[in-house]
Amino acid sequence: MTPPKSKRAILTTICSAEVLSMLPLAAVPALLPTFIDSWNLSKTEAGWITGTYYLGYLGTVPFLVSLTDRKPAKNIYLACMALSAMAAFGYAFLAEGFWVALLFRTLSGIGLAGTYMPGLKLLADQLDRLEPGIEHSRSVAFYTSSFGIGTSLSYLLAGEFASLWGWQWAFVVLGAGPLLAFVYMSLSLPAEKTSPSQIPDTHLLDFRPVFHCKPAMGYVLAYTVHNFELYAFRSWVVVYLAFALALHPGEELFITATTIAALFNLVGLPASVFGNELSRRIGRHKAITIIMWSSSLFAIALGFLAEAPLWVLAVVVIAYGVLVSGDSSSITAGTIAEAPAGYKGATLAMHACIGFTGSFLGPLIFGVVLDATSPTGIGGDTVVSWAWAFFVAGAVAATGPVMLYLLRRKD
């Protein structure tokens, strides 16, 4: 296969592989009601299974992404792509309860740690060689949006395949995505070489240059609370819609809950691209502030809408997907732009590690709040408990613009 030589070809190659690698990501939250019933899980245990994916991610991402400053990103990327496929197959054939599910879900998170941000580093390096000295925020927007496309397909296909063949075969089919991406990327991109002059003179896990760069850390912290809100809802949206359906006996959603979840993520692609274009016109800080605070208000309102007409609820959930995803590419592009020279990989490592702490805590704390605010102790059985959970998610996300303001670059 001929290696891509143009900017568009490089972007298409890496983004399409990213979509394939994301296919197993949302299988667990998409099928969470099945696991809760089959394995008799509490909402807190369910939150652990969804959230431990990001615990595995953040536990290994500092090492794996920082390593891309010293070793070819492609090698790390391919190894973890294979791990993602193996973890999906292991979940399909071996998971029969909480602990085994927790294990393979954690391994899946490690696979993500070695593919998502190393893939972005791979893209940035390829584009820098082609067009040195140019900020590639639009390419970053498309790459981060491809994450949403893969997640949307994961929700959609998990629900469809599970209804046809059962949840185990859904995991098998989705696990073929990263396996296909492994082959695709092995053949598409040439082997990389790291120049000794580009290797940082600090040790691998020395992140002091990153921590001392306050503007970059402002974007990292904003990304953390963004992920808290986004992944809390991604993990619980199907369960929330199932609860809303139970409040409307005899009524049905005009599309399935997993399809709504897929659309919620799919609208993130144009939203993220539009958010980046808005940033280019009015400034990153201002655009991120408008989007994040609007998203927070939507989150707080959404918790009270479970008793609303189902078509209204479906439309609001999809609209919320536009807002909650709209700031993603702008935040990530800001992190890359503010990265200290020679520490792009290390900065992305902190962006991923600290940022995905929010991805782990969001689903977990959301589940804990559902349990803690339920009068019966059975999480998520009242509108009030859902309202509290959404309020916490929205309130955490609202702190993002404050962090950006406090740590901004002062001219």
C-alpha cells in the first residue's frame, strides 16, 4: 500500500483508523441495562465497570504517550490496537460477572491509552513534517471528531448486534474494528524514525516542564471537567432513557435508546468542527466559555425531563450532544498550541492522564449520586435522583472556563 503523501490523505488515513479503533468503546454503556439485570449489579458497581475503562487509561497513558517523544508513535499505536481487540474478545467469551468484566474493561482502557493520544501525536508529527510551523487546529478538530463517530457507531452497532445475536457476539464483531485498524495502519504509514536532537533531555516521566506551563495546564484542567460531564452522560444515557420509558407505560421512543445514544455522539463531529471554527473567529477562551456554560445548563435541565414527552426528551438529548462535544477540539488544539517545545508528547500525556481522570470519575460519581439520593437505596428510581446526578455533572463542567481564565497566558 502506498503511504499517504498529502495532508488530506494523512488525515483521512489516521482518522479512519481512529473510527475503527473506537468500535468496542461504548459496548458496555450501551448494554449496561443487560449487565445490571443479568449480573444483579448495583448502580455503583455498574459505574465501576463503565468507569474503570478510564482508570486503565489514565494509569498507563503518562508512560505510553510520553514515550512517543522518544520512540516511534506508530509502534506504540499498533501494539495497543492489538490489545484493544484482545480485550473485546476476552470480554465476549470470559466475562460472567463483575470482577472479570472489570478486568477486561480495564485492559480496554489501556488499549485506548496507546491509540487515542499517540494517534494524535502521530497525526501532528506527520503534518509538521509536511507543513512545519503551521498550527493544524482544523486537523485536530477532525481527529477528535472521529472519536465521536467511532463512539456513535459503537452505541448503534452494540445495540443492533446484541438484539440479533446476543451481547457476546456484539463484542466479537466490534472487537474486529481495532484488529482491522491494526492491519490498515501497518500497511498505510511508513516506519518512523526519531531524531536524537528532538529527544527531551529529561527522563521519561519528568513532567515538570508541562506543569510549569500554566496556559497548557489550563486547557488540561478544562479537558478534565469536560470529560467528567461527557463520559458521565455517555455511560448512563441508555439507562436514563430506559428509566424515562418506564415512566411512560404504553408509549415508545420513535427510535431505540441505543440509536439515540449513537446520535448523541454522532452530532459531536460537526459540533466539534463548528466549535473550532468559532474559536478561530472569536478566540478560544471565549468560544470554550460559551459552549461549556451552555452545556452545563443543559445538563442541569436534562435531569428534570424524564417525565417530559418522549419525543421532547429524545430531541433534547441529541441537542445536548451538540453542546457537550462542541468544545472538545478547541480544548485539545489549545493544549497542543501551548505545549513546551520538545514536550508535545509529554503535554498530551498529561492532557490525557489528568483529563481522563474526569472520564473515570464522571460515570462513577454519577452512579454514586444516583444511589445516594434515592429514598429506596436503589439508584435512579426517581426523577429527583437523576436531577441530582445531572446537576453534579453540569456543575463540575462549569468550572472549566474559570480554570482557563486563571491560568491564561498574560501578554
